[in-house]
Amino acid sequence: MKYWQARKLSARKFKRFCGVKRQTFRLMVRLVKGQQKLKKKAGSPSKVIIEDQVLVTLQYWREYRTYFHIAQDWKVSESTVFRIVKKVENILIKSRKFSLPGKKTLLENSLNEELILMDVMESPIERPKKHQKRFYSGKQGEHTLKTQVLLGQKTGKIICLAHDKGRNHDFKLFKKTNLRFHQLLRVIGDKGYQGITKFHENSETPIKKPRGGKLTKEQKEYNRQLNRLRIAVEHINRRLKIFKILSYRYRNRHRRFGLRANLIAGIYNYELAQ
């Protein structure tokens, strides 16, 4: 389905089709067109118009089919699809229209937030040829890449992401990112963040059941209250994974995974603000 066909879809179906709202799509098209005008050498015109180039990129993220299968639909070569996706991604990243606030805002408390929620989502990858143990996640039982998500509970916006290999523990990823919080910010994480109070006193995690023992009614109720707050970040993980490039087995080079995850998170923030 090309853009002239997709534009006839209702707003709900358009969102389901490519993963973004119409106004977000139009902004992406304007950014790509603006960058095209800045090119010193025009070169031969592309067979795929800019609206369709953005649609190809969104389809790649949304469905995560191979370049070959997408190329067959659009009647172009596999390498053309690859170049289109990479070009559009680079333009969107450099535009900074979909940038995340960043971890520095946590220390300054310029987010107008009182509660920060943390969680880690895992994306499966193909089995690496080298250093397989570094990527093997015992929790998932497969090779993965981890993404740490920090969410502002009041605004619902994603503040920053961090990435690591599947074998590394959630708390180790937290320490590796060197996150620092304003003293008034309350931080909630899951059981994987046990020990976070050493780094930030105003932080909470569910109480773990002692070995061979049981939790009291008060402790169970405390855990339920925390989980009711923490569930919001789980919903965000689900919304990000609507783009199958983050939920299906990732086939591309790992160094571009972080760029794509940050870009998709930035798009989510943009649509939330609108």
C-alpha cells in the first residue's frame, strides 16, 4: 500500500497500519523534504517519493519484515530499501524533533515530576557468532539486548533509555549508566533493583520473600501498592513493542539498535504531547 492509498484510511486504521498518527507522519515528511532541499547535488530523482520513503521506514519498524520482502512489494531493489530506511532514520535523529529529555534532567528535576518508574525490557536477537554468553539472558532463556526505560509517572513521558547485553543484571545496567536523581524525586523499580537505596535514598523496590519464609500481610499490601504504580512503565514497554523491530528477533547490527529504540521512544513522547 502506497501513500496515496494509505491516506484514504481512517485515522485509527492509519495508526494501526504504520504505527504513528497522521500529524506525526506529516512532520516526518516535512523533515525529510527539508533535508533534501539542503543537498548541494540534486542527483537523479528517486523512484520512491518522499511520502513513500517515510512509509517504507515505518513499515520496516512496524512489521520488521526483511528488506527483500519489502522490496518485492515496492518493486525496487533490496539495497534501495536499505538506503531509504537508513537515510530517513538519520534525518529524523539529526532533526532532534524526537529527542528524549535525557538523564541530566533527572538531577536538575526540571521535568515537573515527583515519581520516576524504572524497568528493563528485553529484545531477542539472533545467536551471535562470537561471545554468545555475553548476550544470553537466563531469565528469557535466549540471547537478548536489554533496554532500561525511565518513565515520569505524572506526564507519562519516557525520560531516557539505556542499553546493554542480555547477560548483565538489571542493577548492573543501572550502575553502568551512572544515573543520579534529584533528592526530592521518588524512584520505584522492580525486584531487580535491590540495593538502589545506596545510590538514592528516596527509592523503593518490592520486598523479596525471605528464603524459606513468607511475607506478612503488611508486606504483601506494600508490594501491591508499588506494583499498581509500577504497572505504568510495563504499559509503555508494550506500546514501544508495537513496533515489531523491538519485539521480534533483531537481525541487524547491534550498534544501531539503541538509535532506533531512542527514536521510537521519542516518537511516542511527541504523540503524547500532541
